[in-house]
Amino acid sequence: MSAAGPSPSARLRVTLRLLDAELLGAMEYMWRAEELLPRYRRYLCTMHAVVRASVPLMERAVERATLLAVRGDPLAGPLAAYLREHIQEERGHDTWLLEDIRAAGSPPGDALGPMPSPLVAALAGSQYYWIEHHHPVALLGYIAVLEGYAPAPDLTSRIADTTGLPDAALRTVREHAALDTGHLDELYALLDRLPLTRGRQSDVTVSAMHSLDALTRLFVRLGRPAAAPLPRGAGPSSPTGVTP
């Protein structure tokens, strides 16, 4: 820590760690052994709805950042350069999920047909709004959460041992457990290089906090039995009481 205080990446890490206990509990509950196979199939379909938005979100953020760079925004050029590279790293991951869904015994139409959940729209859709109507730097908070809460290294073997699914149904979990730590390090290094004002740091933090909350609600819902009703008084914004 320098005399000027913690770096932007350190501030964001601390903020998320102070707030992520409910998400970690919901994720652990989601991956419990009891009836894991149907939950895993729902997880794959839900993650497809999230992941298929990733590249389009970044492409739109690049377009907006490019326009802002022309207008003299000092962080827009480095932001666009990072996103162009990250687009190449993330391209095709929605196809991985469709292949996993098929190998897990479900038709890809289970992911492609239904309208995505309002919880997915709350998670990804907020980014479209902030990119379009505020500043594309907000997307970095979203990326920090999705990369920062990737599957644990041992999750692939836990799923395989519990469900009996083949390796072909586990590619997305396996690959993201290996890749996302490096991606997160690249993101945090970028945050510390960017000429972020206090306001732009706040944009990233607010986006990350919202993404953390939305992802928590998503995992709470995934952890319930498929036919389980919502507890009385618990709507999409109230995911309490479903941790182990």
C-alpha cells in the first residue's frame, strides 16, 4: 500500500470480500450432492443465457469507448484495447455450454428456447444500460465479479463423481476453473493502470456490487428444487435464508 492509499484493484477486492458471504453460501448450496444432476442441467442453461451476452456487451462497450476516445476521454482508449483482447478470449464460450448441455442429456433447445430469467436480465441487462447511457468502464465491475467467482478447481471432479456425467459435459466448468484466475489478474492490473477518477472508480464499484447481488440471487434460485415456491415475502430481490 502506497502513501496515497490502496490501489483501485485493492479497493475493489476488499469491497467484494466484505459483501460476498451470501454468494459463497448460495454457490456451495447449489453444488450440494443431493439431486445435483437436474440442478447442473439448469445451471448450464442459465449460464448460457448469461454467457451469450458477454461478447455482445464487450463489443458495444468497445464501440462506445472508441467514440469517447475521439472526444478526449483518457481512459477510453486503454479500456477499448483491453476489451478487444478479452473478446477473443471469451468468444465461443456460449458454444461450449450448448455442447455441455447436449452431453449432459438435455437438448440445446432447453437453453435457446425459453425467455431468459428476469434474474439474468438484471445481471447482464444493467450493463447494457450503463454502457449506453453512462460510461463503458462500468463493465469492468461486471467482469470482475464473473471472473472472480469462477468454478473452484475441484468442482469438475465433484460434479462427475456425484452425477456420473462424462468429461464432455463438464468443459465449461473445467475450462473456467483454469482460465479465470489469470483473466482476473489481467483485469485488476488494468484497473491500476487506467487513469481512473474517483467518479470512474465508483462506477466500477457500483457495477461490481450490483453484479454480486444479482449473481447471488441467481444462485439462490438455482439452488432451489425446480418446483419450489418462493418463500412468503421473498421476491427476486430478497434471496435470504437459502444458504447452508
